[in-house]
Amino acid sequence: MFHLLSSLSEEEYKLLHKAVRSPIWNTNEHLHTLYVQLKPFHPDFNLSDKHYNKIYSKVFKLQGYDDYKLRRLFSEFTKVIEQFLIYLETQDDKKGRQKQRLLLRALGRRNVYSYFERNTLQVLEEVKEEPYLDVEHFQSLIGLHYGIYFHPLTNRHSKKNVHLHHLTESLDSYYVLAKLRIGSELKNREKMLNIRYENRLEEMVLGELGAKMTKNSSVYQMYKLVYDLFEEPAKIDAFDQLKRLFNQNIASLRKPDQFFILHHLINFSARQINSGKTPFYKEALDLYKTGLSLGLLLENGKIREATYSNIILLGCQAGEFSWVDGFIEQYYSYLKEDIGEDARAHALGLRYFYEEKFDQAVDQLLNYRFSPAYQPRVRIIIVRALLEQFLQDASIYSLLQAQCDAFEKYIIRNDFLAKPRLEPHLNTMRLIRKFAQLLYDREPEKMVSQWLVQELESDKKFISKNWLKAKAGQLAKENSA
């Protein structure tokens, strides 16, 4: 019950009061009192035993406390909240499609066939006028044609009845698009998890028959190009085509398809960045900007912390520091409250680091008390900033080594890092410590650079591998100059 209540906005919680007072949904007066007693605790509902006792006495006008009796009332209230959530869904349906479907189903079950037929044909015309030739479009057509053709009072022997023909065509189109969309997710899982799936009829939906069945709609073309993004070697031309089609057809895509295609474009860009193709920093950033402008990156009014950090990192790597400053301040309030300040402080440290203001980066990150979840990523940036300073000023050496030692002890002492994540962090700290020591001991820079490259090319896992490779390249370049 409390989870459902917490999901309601302030306005929705106020509206719930009307549902509780409605005799259609509730006839138990105790629920109204319970609603009033719980209102001051919305949305967090941090209640102690003392609060439960007070609520019980206010609701039932009784002394003592009966936990079973109160929980029975909670269960009853939960049912009202669930009905209220269904109501909210129908209200949020701007085109009224859900209401129409429910009405048609109700009409189809009653002795009002002419009314049912007229309304079904009207909705069919509205759906046909939609610009979206997507899974949801064909799914709607299937339901409408199926409902009217198989109604007991429909004349199925008339040549004028074309609903079965349209039902078959809509079913084919739906199957092809759904198969492609689901198949794309299978491809994604194959790449992430290194497993293989059998995807039957894949060649059919990707071939001429698939294009014919969907009238070669823009959605079908884009779904096919998403498939191509998983090919090896990477098909950059497929990425470019998909991005162009996406930008041209944004207005004719529903939000789920906008997010689906944008998500795969961003993931492809990330894979190219990880393979060392730096121009994709800007590509990924521009895609995220598109997502922000379309409102695709906010989920229930919140932005994910990983998305927030990725955008800042990409903006810094693309050198768009003024834009990053605006983004940090504008969107940190959309983060969950318990991580907002941490994320903002970390973001400012990243921004200083990538602008090569290493002193400010270290000051920013050392002088803010981060939660344990942020400690690994923050300390990595501190060590990286100190190494950058050390490469210009050897007097930083002792501070750098102290931070490496402190970080290593910290992550060994704390168990918040799982073993797969612990190893790369430890490897990176030890590598940076050894790298700095070799330079401080005035070992030949060419030898140090070769050693660093050899370590990075080993089977060991590291954090910030591309940056470390860049330091090796920088050292080799300075040595050959």
C-alpha cells in the first residue's frame, strides 16, 4: 500500500481523496479517516510504531492496538488505490484509445449491435489516419477488425465484409514489426552476455516479404537498421542512415519507438567510443541532447544517475564546458533526492578535470563528503588529476602515492565493490603507483612508456584504460621529440 501511495504525486494524492469518498469505490468510512491520517506522511511514509498506534486509535476510536485489524484496512485501501491508478491511466490516455477499447468491449457484450458497429467503424477510421505505422498501430487494427468480424451478429457471408482480409494483413504487419523489435533485443543480449539465441523466421522478416508485409514503413526500415548496428565489423553507414531516418521521422514515432531507436543509437556510439573512435563522443552527446529535448530521458519526472553522469562525461570530452555547466545545474534537481548533491559535486569535479583545472578538481572532490557509493569513482578522478599534476611537477609525487595507498586500503577494507569491479580498481591504482614511481626514479621514459603499453595490453582489467593509453602515447611522443 505504501509503495503505491508513494508513487502518487501531490496532486494525485489530493485527487485520491475523491475516490475514497466515492460510494462507487468505497463504502467503508474508516478508509476516509485512514486517508486523512496518512496524508501528512506523503510521500515518504516514515512511520514508527507510535504512529501506527495513533492511526489505529484515530481510525477505530479504540484503545490498544490490533495489528491484524489495521492491516485488513490497509488491504482494503490498497484495492481502492489500484482502482484509482486504473482511472489515472485512462485519464492520461490523451487520444482516449483505452477508453474506446473498453467501451467497444462493453458494447460488444450487450444487445446494442448497431451502436457497437458504428463506434467500431469510427475508431477504425481514426486509427487508419494515424501517422504511426508501428506495432501499436497494427495491434489496434487487429483488435478492431477481430472484434467486429467475430461478433455473433456480424454477417460473415457478405462480400462487403472485408474485415477478415484487413485482419490478416494487420496481423502480418504486426508480426514482422514485433519480431524485429524483439529480435533487436535478443541481438543486444547476445552482445552483452555472450550467448546465442535461436530466432526463427528472422530471414523472412528481414527480407522482401517483411518489407511487403509492412508496406516498407519508416518504422520497419529503422528496425532493420537497428539490426545492422550489431554486425561486426561495425556498420557506420547503418548508424548514419538510422540517425538520418530517426531525425526525419521523429514526429511520426510514438515515445516508446523514439526511446527504443535512440537507445540503440547511443549504445552503438558507446561501443565505438570503447573501441577508441573518439568522434563518437560528439555523436553520443548530440543523441543525448535529442533525448533531452524530446523528454525521453526522464522517467516519472526523474533522470537516472548513470544517464546524468554519462551526459556530463561526454560533454566534457567533447569540450562543451559551457553547455555542461548549464546541464549540471538544470538537471541535478531531477535526480533522486538521496543522490542529487553527490552527483552534482562529482559532476563539478569531472568538469574541472576535463578542462585541465586539476587543482580545482582535487579541491572540489577532496572537500566534499561523498557517500560510499560515490567513493570509487571520485577517488579515481582525484588520482588521475594528481598524476596529471605529477607529470608537470614531480613535487606532487608523495601526495599522489598517498592517495593511491589510501584508495587501495579503502576499497579492500570496504565490501561495497563486488569482486568483478574490485579487481579493475586495484589494478589501476597499482599501475598508476608503479608508473609514477618509475618516472620519479628517472627510469628511461621510452622504457616506461613501453612497459605501460605492455601492461595495458595484458589480460588485466583497468579503469580509464583509454586515458592511460593516452599517457603512454604522450610519454612516447615527448621522448621522440
